[in-house]
Amino acid sequence: MQSAGAVVLASRLAESEQRGRHLENALTSRTTIDQALGIVMGGPGPSPAA
């Protein structure tokens, strides 16, 4: 039964690694969104209507 335990552990490890990659991607996306928001908010206000 040790082999069954090893398979379970390997599966958990693979899931953890995938979750880690997803979290890294989410953080990268969030940083990009925050940077874009800063650029938009820091830009000039709306033009006065003519």
C-alpha cells in the first residue's frame, strides 16, 4: 500500500504546484491592472465641453 500513498502524495504535489502557478499569474495580472489604473487616474481630467 505504500505505492498508493506515493501516488496520492504525487497528486497533491502536482495540485499544489498548479495552484502556485495560478496564484503567481493572478498577482501579475493584478499588478498590471493597478499600474494601468494609476496611469488613468494620474492623467488629465476630462476636457471641458465646447
